[in-house]
Amino acid sequence: MKKKETKDNLILSCETHGKEIYFKIKKMEKRMSMKNYVYVWFKKRNQAEKMWVKIVKGNQKSGVGTLDNIPAFLDHLNLGDKVKFRTDDDGITRSVR
């Protein structure tokens, strides 16, 4: 049985408010304790999920890291997966393939 993220560590939002919630949580990156983490927006078809990634190469703008959350909806991802990410001009850090 696949492990699940605890309910107190999930925030669900509608498409209309997704960016608003994303940027609220992304502000946590500024904390000293979070300097090695980045909040990444993952998307597959019409599903989106935002999760924390521990940076192993690069910085909070661009690099490679390991997934630090258990995906709730995107079943092609797993805790600890290596992911690439890049921040776009709108300030959204997205996974890249």
C-alpha cells in the first residue's frame, strides 16, 4: 500500500484560487530554514499539484532536487523522486522534463 500525505499537510484549492494559494505558500521559501527548498508546481494533463522539493543542485530559481512530499494526485511521482525545476517570468517554479 502506497504511503499517503497526512491530511493536515494538504491544501486543496479551485483553479480560480490556485495561484493565490501557491504564492502564499511559496513565501515560506524566504525563511532561513527553507533556503534548501523550493515550492514546485507539477502538472500532468489537467491535474496539478504543488509540492516541496529539496534542492540538491542549483538554487530556488533553477536546478534539480528530490521530491519532499508524498503526491496526493499525481501518481507518476513518488517521495524522493529526482526532479528538475525552473522559475518562469511570472514567479512560478515549475517542474521541467
